[in-house]
Amino acid sequence: MRVVKSIQPLRQLIKQAKQKGKTIGFVPTMGALHEGHASLLKKSRKENDISILSIFINPTQFGPHEDLNKYPREFNHDRRLAEQGGVDILFYPSAKTIYPREYLTYIEVNGITNLLCGCTRPGHFKGVTTIVGKLINIINPDCMYVGQKDAQQAVVIKKMVSDLNFDVDVKVCPIIREPDGLAMSSRNRYLSPQQRREAPILSQSLKKAKKIISSGERNPQKIIRLITSNIKQNSTGMIEYIECVNADTLTPLKILTGNILVALAVKFGSTRLIDNMVVRS
Amino acid sequence: MRVVKSIQPLRQLIKQAKQKGKTIGFVPTMGALHEGHASLLKKSRKENDISILSIFINPTQFGPHEDLNKYPREFNHDRRLAEQGGVDILFYPSAKTIYPREYLTYIEVNGITNLLCGCTRPGHFKGVTTIVGKLINIINPDCMYVGQKDAQQAVVIKKMVSDLNFDVDVKVCPIIREPDGLAMSSRNRYLSPQQRREAPILSQSLKKAKKIISSGERNPQKIIRLITSNIKQNSTGMIEYIECVNADTLTPLKILTGNILVALAVKFGSTRLIDNMVVRS
């Protein structure tokens, strides 16, 4: 595995590989690698000749009161996991490499970034689309792998790629869960032992909701009420949102039909967890 | 010359050329081709194996009260000129091809888009950077050629390309002028015979300003006053702005030093003309 910190040497490696006809798979991450990332990497390795994983904690996607400074930074651990996972090139740029002095340019997807997580995280998706656009331009991958855990992020990235004609295939990979159902996340480590015991209620509630929708329930309010009471009765979690939206466009649904995304964000203390399930009705 | 209207066939042609190791030069235009465009094309042909010229009147860079509807559309004339000029591929997409239904994504350069033309054309440069980003992604050129006539546009595009890590070399080519000094522009044809006779005052004033700066004048206000009185005394043009800024960053100058861009916008009736000169002091 090569670790590359600068853009020009990376471009050089990639151009050489492309000239030999090799395909490039790309997994963008903020580090703190876990089995979710490993599953993206595995898919990339299966489908491409060369897999590039980036580790960059992107400051522009954190709000002023969010957890940028305490976000886990553990490069040696990540490097080991990346190498074990079969990464060919690990791109690990500094903030100054990505956002040099007098940086001025942003990519923004309107509309679908103001719902769900966008309500409480203004500017978050603008930071995401900007860094992903930059990384696509630097790496020029054939395929890019993102996780369904961040369902809205996946839809927003796909929309950006399609709207701006980036020539890359975005593949969204299933959520990887702990044995008790908790969706893998770099933020799970912030949970206290009690919060960690309570947190599986999110996936349990979603699973129940999925079952009820599959058996014919068409009223989103009933689903939202069910999940709400389930979480409130079984945990100290503070609900930020629970929504039923179209899984492809994120449009809120009045009747549960088509590809339904049931998504939620719940805070356990200062730790914000998200989870979701898709139901095809 | 091949005329291509859709994105996929264009990508296919370009990929085939790239696989053979050919380099691609790209000249983006809004049609109504004139000798200014021809000079960009000539440079592209000299420096690249294949030259692609696009004709697309980009609706997102026109304000609601601007001249989108009356902007000259003369495809047959343009196609002839493109062919004579040695274009290999003419990309001529429809508005629907470029901005399909439910289009949501924009690229924006902050700061330097709020000065000069940005003051009276809010949103204009956001439209420009969005379409240029899309065209770079579609065409994947090695070099792109833009005119110094639109000095601010050239700086904004270079900034976007650098900030977002687009892998393309942006080359800014000199202004081409009519024999009497008027900068070539698709909008010159809107001028009445009297306005056309008056319009060369713009370049004449800039030339005088350049001479005075070259002989040591360091006070931008004196230069601005000189050009103002020159234009007012010799034409019916209404001055929108006259500015002395750093040619690379567009920062307004209090003392004329470094690479100085003297830029102006003047309206003759409803026709808005821009011109500029760069002085290295």
C-alpha cells in the first residue's frame, strides 16, 4: 500500500495506472475506519483493478458547534486497517492541501439538502458535495463507494454527480450493523455504556416499522408515531427527526408507496446517531 | 467536423481519442462566433490533437432582465465558421440536455464574483462556473481556451478550476479588436450606427490610461476620473463601472502596482459593453 499526501504524485500514480487500462475504485472516508468502511473497500476491490481510500476529516462539513475537534483521529490504526483491507493507495492529505489559503469555491445541491439532516446541520451537505467533487477531480475514479448509513448523503452525492456530469459510477452499499443491530459509525464510541445499551432501539424500531409497512400500512404518521413511542419508552434518546420520504428523491410522503426511506436522527447526550431502512412497497 | 448534440456519444468519441493518446483542446462559446472565438480555436488547434468547440447559450448565467431571449442564435452560420476554423467536434447540446428536469446543483466562487460585473449581474458567475464545470466534466479536456475580453470571467474560471482540482489547463487569450479598437463581442451587433461610432472610446480611453500608468501614475482615482471624463465627453455611453484591480485576484487597488487590470462596463442604450487592459507596472 502506498500512502500519498500530495495531489500531484497521486495524479501521477493514477495516470500511470489508467494508461495501463486499469480501473480505479474509490472509497472516501473521514478515517476512524470500521467494518462499514471495510465493506465498501471489499466491493471496490472486487469491482476494480486498483482501490484508493481517502482519509480526510473535512472541516467544511462540520457546523461551528459540531464535533470537528473531537472527531476521532487515529491514523496509525486506520493505516493498518486500510493495508489489511487491501487498499492500493491511501490518500491522506492535510487540510492545507485540500483547502489552501484564499479558498473560495463551493458546490451546492439545492432542495434535497434542506430536509432531514439538513434542517439541523445547515451547510453540512455543501461541505460534503464540495469535498466529494474535489476528490473525484483529484482521483478520477471509475466507481465510488458510499454507505447507505448516510442515506441522504448518498442521494445528494448521486444528484451532484448526475447534475454536474461527473464521469463516475456512485455505488451505495448496505448498512453494516453490530450484532445487536446498531449501525456501525465512527461516532458510536462516544456513547456511554448505558447509551450504548439503549442505542439498538433505533434499528429495532426501524425493523418494526418496515414490517408494518410491508404488511400494508400506508399512513406515514402512524409509522412515525410508532417509532417515536418506541424510542421514548425504551431510551434516553432525544429524537431530532423521524421521516418517511421517497428513497430516491427524498420527497416527504403523504402515502407510503414506492421506494420508501424511513430515516431518523436521535441524540444520546451530545452524540448524534442516524439510521434508516428502505422498504419497497 | 462532427456535430454532436448528446453527452454519451461525445464521451465515447473523446474516450476513443484519449485511448489513442490524443490531447483535447476545448473552446466553450455561446455561439455568434467572431474573430475572438477564432483566435481561441487557432490556439487550441496549435496546441492539441483534437479541438472541441461548444455552442450553448447558457440560461443560468443570464439575469431575469437580461438579453437571454434576444441573444443571437445563428447555428448555420456558426457551424460554417467552426468548420472553416478547423473544429474537430462541435458540441451543440439542447438546454434540456444540459439542465434536465429537477436540476439542483450549482458551483459558486465566492468573493471575486461580487465585484465588477458581479455587482450588476448577481448570479451571473454562478451560472458561468456551473456550466463550465459541467462542460469540463463532459469533455475532459487537457486545455481550455477563454478570452481576456471577459477578464473577470477568466479569473473566476481559473479560480474554480484550481479550487475544485479540475485537471485542465485554462489558457487566457488576448482580446481581439476591430480595426478601430472596439473589442470583438457578440453584442456589438446590437449597437445603433451612432453607438457603433462612439464605442471605440472605450478602448481609446483604456489605451490612454495604460500609457499614463506606464509613465508612472500610481493613483487609481486619477485614472478612473480620466477614463470617466473621456467617455462622458465623447459618447452617450452610461458608465456602469470603471475599476483598477489586481489582475490576478481582482482586489481593488489603492496604489497602482503589480499586474493592474483596468476594467470597465458601459451601456450604450440597452447594450452593455465591457473592455479592459492589463498594465504591468
